[in-house]
Amino acid sequence: MSDAVSPLAAPFPVLPPIEGVTVRTVRAGYKNWGRTDLTYVELVEGTAVAGVFTRNVCCSSEVELGRQNVAQGHARALIVNAGNSNAFTGYRGREAVEAIMDQVSAHLGAPREQVFVSSTGVIGVPLPKDKARAGIEAALVAAPATWEDAARTIGTTDTFPKGATATAVVGDKTVTLSAIIKGSGMIAPDMATMLGYVFTDADVSPAFLQQALSAVNLRTFSCITVDSDTSTSDTVLAFATGKAGNVRIENENSTGADAFAAALEQVCRELSHLVVKDGEGAQKFIAVHVSGAVSDASARRIGLAIANSPLVKTAIAGEDANWGRVVMAVGKAGEPADRDRLSIGFGGTWAARDGQPLADYDETPVAAHLKGREISIEVDIGLGDGQATVWTCDLTHGYIAINADYRS
């Protein structure tokens, strides 16, 4: 992790242990750094799994195998490597992942497809098999680690560890969710984002867990962006050990299904916001609220066009209420919009209504709002009932500095 902590950083929360989950961290030496970089999570037999993955067509073997294996619905282990994404590495990269899966599978006496692997870091360098093998050997016998240890271990350019927790009442039982995530740059999800892992003791069917995670993803991880770049490795996995003893949630009509889905969404929203707040070089957290679109999907695409605009992001970095740049971004989104119905505001103050500046517009409260750390941009398309919120950060010199020497 970076020594310079984001000004938007949040303290790591107290994450409860999840029965049926054991976390271990070790140093495999995937990069020349003096820190742990391999996380091994052992899961009790029968743990349900669900996942969402990047749609980047140059994805890693870890993503390909994870997408393939999540369909069988169960997991016994998760391995996360930091410092090397193992993407764009051909057959050598795939062999490295399969070797890890075989090694852990043999140790647990579990099917190989129940071993999930994620890697993050530099693209184009095959994961060293010798370091992977030795790292796994060490991890299998390492002392249990904390959630914060794991959150730090999976990070790369992150400046602070990220976690979230929530509970839900299912029948007469309280189920717990604890989750960690890494992400700071190369953030513009298409189905998922960064590397994120949710663990719960709830008894949930794999089918419902997948349904809930996919739905929540569309409103959380797929509504954030740092730099418009979709990673080759983006993965979010959810694991449910079933140890809470609740009446099993089979589908959306089961007792407690709504409560569990709400808790899952709360955790995923918190994690997604933390990633944006740790955006490379970020100084401001920006929420783009779009209403009046022809559909929610259209509103989301308009919101992302605004949030991905370098001109909008640099204006916010400079605390400049340049609403004309927001107009530009709406117009380039490729979604239905009417210039003469468009309204733009900042922090609850409208700057333009129905396609023109307000005659009595006072920029003073807007200027004060833009000096803060948390910024709100409001856009009313004026065409329908569609709405969405997208979260991003400003674009500063810090982003350039971090990415100019990323491989060093």
C-alpha cells in the first residue's frame, strides 16, 4: 500500500468473524516489496459461492476460470495474489493458476473447481510458479490473520485497507456479512470491479446468492468509476457458509430474502464508495445524481458519461462550477436528451433550468460547496422517470504521478 493516505480515507471497521471462514496471509514475493502479498481463505465444506466478473475481453485466466467455476455453486478456498495480475500471459499464466488450484485442492481433498484464484497488479508478466507454490505452502500452515490483514494484503496502489459489515434478521436468526475490497485505479466496471469479497454465515442457496449479487452489483460496483478503464481482473465473489442456522433462503420469496439482499447491498455500496474515495490522486468524492431520464439504464449511462469526463473531473479538482462541461457530457452520452429541458445543479443549487442559465443564479453557495471533500452534481434530463446515481472522484496531478511509474 502507498505511504501517502487519501484525504478521503476511512478507518477500517471492526469486522466480525464469520463461522466457517479462516483467513491467512503470507509474503510470496510477487513484487519487490517488504509486505504480505498472498491471501488464503479456507471455507467450510458446503459454502455457497456467487460472482460477477469483468467483461474486458483481455481478461486474466483467473477471471476465465472463476467465471466458469462459479456456475457449480460451491467453494472451499479463495487465493488472492497481489503485485502481479497474471493477465495477458497466455498458457503460462493459465498453468500457474491451475497449479495453485491443484495444490489447494489436494490439500483440502476438494474438487478443483471449488478453489477460486484472483490476481492483481502489473499486466503481462506470468505469475511465477515457484513463488506461487512456496507461497501456498506457507499459507496453508500460517497462523490465522485478521480481516484488516487480508484487506492490506490484497491491495496494490491502495492507500488504506477497505472493509464493511452488516447484519440481517432471517427468521429468528441474525446473519452477519463481513467484506473486504481493493481498488484505487483502473476502475470503470462492466459487470464488476476491482477485487472484492463478501463472506456471510447465512444459509443461502447458490442460485439466490447469485441473483442477489448480480442485482446489487448493478446499483453499486457498476455505478462507480475512477478513470474510465475497465480492468482485466475485476472480480467480486460472495461466499455463504450456512453456519448461522437460519431457515435456508432458497429464492426471493423465502423468509428473510429481502433483509439479506438489503444487507448485501449495504455492504457492497459501502465498499464501492471506499474504492472511489481511494481513487488514485483523489481529493474529492463526487456523487452524480441523474433524474428525468427515459429509463434507469439511460440515467446510469448519462451519469457515467459525466463521471468519466476528464473535463468535469478536473473542473471539480479546481473547484470550478463549470456546468457547461456537464452539459457537454450529457450531450455526448448517446442517450435521449433535450437541450431545452436539461437542468444542472451543484450541491442542491440549480445553475441552469430548462436549457438555460437561471437569471438569479448565485454562484456563492456553489463555490462554497465545491471547496468541500464531498461533491454533488444534479442533472435533470426532463424526459421521464429514469434515475441513477454514479460515484467518482476528481482528476488531479496525483493520478498522473502514480501511473507514470506504476511498474517501478
